[in-house]
Amino acid sequence: MKKALLWERKCPVTLDPLTIFSFLVVHSKINWNKNYWKCISVWIDAATQIFYSLGAGFGVLIAFASYNKFDNNCYRDALLTSTINCVTSFISGFAIFSILGYMAHEHKVKIEDVATEGAGLVFILYPEAISTLSGSTFWAVVFFIMLLTLGIDSSMGGMEAVITGLADDFQILKQHRKLFTFGVSFGTFLLALFCITNGGIYVLTLLDTFAAGTSILFAVLMEAIGVSWFYGVDRFSEDIQQMMGFKPGLYWRLCWKFVSPAFLLFVVIVSIINFKPLTYDDYTFPLWANRIGWGIALSSMILVPAYIIYKFMNVRGTFKERLAYCITPENEHQLVAQGNVRQFKWIPLQVCGSLFLPA
């Protein structure tokens, strides 16, 4: 980020506020004539990017948080992490669009002709911009070292979620954690080799589109519904009170109960409806490639209904009793046996009780 800001000082033309604003307009696909504000794909990309940058839904935050003390102030940590992430992304936007404006000025072309995303921005546009700076070799080395450290850091966080989750459930993996960590790292390395072959950019585009697009939004939607409606906002608030000594305010409970699930459901549905065949520059992926991509996406999404069916079939009792056991925490299963199922109470009463009880 510091290097990007230094580049801005090297490019006087990019410091014009009007020029910077125009870059923001282009990147956000805001075109007043075409009314692109109504283009829903912008909001889908924005929602996906938030999960990428914050790590929500990947299990990374939960894995790291599992090492905290029980009375850790998670409320403060959540606000601090989100604020730092949003501010960093905002500053990054100015750094990126400054480079785009500089390249457009140098090549005497429109901003739309240089604006790109993904690997093209990192490995083509930025190196070309760096090559025009004084001491370009030094800045190129620093830039790619930054990319390397960012990649390693992101990989460590992603693998920690897998390693911690599996090691906590399977004692044999926990006993041989170092060997298991090596196996996961080496296996990931072998799979990543496909991305540096001659056709690696197409593999990367396929994975970038399907591996964590709609699937991650669907995963977070299931988490939001599971915590807010099945586990219950009231139970969740009580757990937080045990940890920090106070319950979350009404604003947070409304967001957890209604706003977040509704927004995520809308984005997931629209992302599926508005799906278009995958392309990279002028190349259109064949039908079988799109099917493979959806297979990759469904490989994680299908596990949710599959486990629901598995759990439901392995619980004894009538249909209603099975459903009650499946949506009730195990430490309250004795209440189900007594017929006292909180989730079966009249929904408006349950909603009011969970939201408007004094914090």
C-alpha cells in the first residue's frame, strides 16, 4: 500500500481530484447514460469482495478466534477488524485507480481501455506502470515481494481454517498435526501447479469465478440462518453476555435476524439467475468447462442439504420430533423430550422476544 502511494507522487496527473473521481466511476461501472447503478452484478461482486477481504464464511475467523480466551472482547475485535478492512480497501481504491489513470494518460486512451481486473491488473498493468518509474527495478522487486507475502499470508489463513476444523473433530489428525499440516500444504501446492501451466490463466479464471463466488455467499447465508433462526438470536445474545457481560444492542439483533439473511438470499438468487457463460478476454469457455465450474461450486454447497438429510435420518422419533432434535442444540435435547421446543413457538412471539427483550 505504501508503495502504491509513492507511485501516486510519481504521477502528478493522477492527483487531480476530478480524474480520481472518474476512475472510481469507471471501476464501479457507474455510467449515467446506461444507468449501470441498476446493474446487479456490481453488488454481487461487492458482496463477494467483502467476504474475500474480511475472511467471513471461509472459517478463517472462527479458526483464529478459537484460540482466544473465553472472555475475549469479540465485540471490540469485530468492530476493529471491520473498520480497518474497510478503510484499507478505500485507500487501496485510490492507489489502484491512480495507476489506471496514469496509464490511460500515458497511452492517450480512454480509461475504459486500460481498466482491467484479476491477474491482468496485477501481472500486466501494474508492472507496466512500474517500468515507467525512476528506479523501476527496485520498485518491481518490492512490488512482487509484497505480492508474495500477501499470497503466503492469505494461504496460511485459509489452510488454518481447514486444519483447525478437521484437527478438532478427529483426534488422530490432532495427534499428528504437523504431518497433517504438511500434507495439506503439499497437496494444495500440487493442485496450484495447474494455475502456472500454459493454460493456467483459464484454470485460474474458472476457480476465481466458481470456487468462491456464489458458493461462499450460499455458505454465509446458511450460517446466518442457522445462527439467527435455528440456534436463535436470543441464545446467541446470551452467549455473548456470558463472554462480555452485556447483550448486543437492538441494531445488531435486527441485522442478524432479518437484514443479513434477506440481503444474502437476494444476492445468491440473483447471482444464479444472472449467470452468464464464462469468458476471458475474447475467449469463451466451452459448455463442459462451465459444467465443471458449477460442479466445483456445488461440491461445497451440496454438503449443507446432504448433512441435513443425514442428520434427520439418523434421529429417532416422529417427523416433528426429528425436526425438533435437528434444530435444537444438543445440551437442550432434554427439553425436546418434554415437548418444550423454542423454535416451534409462535414465530411473531419468538421474533419479538428475541429482539425487544432488554439487553
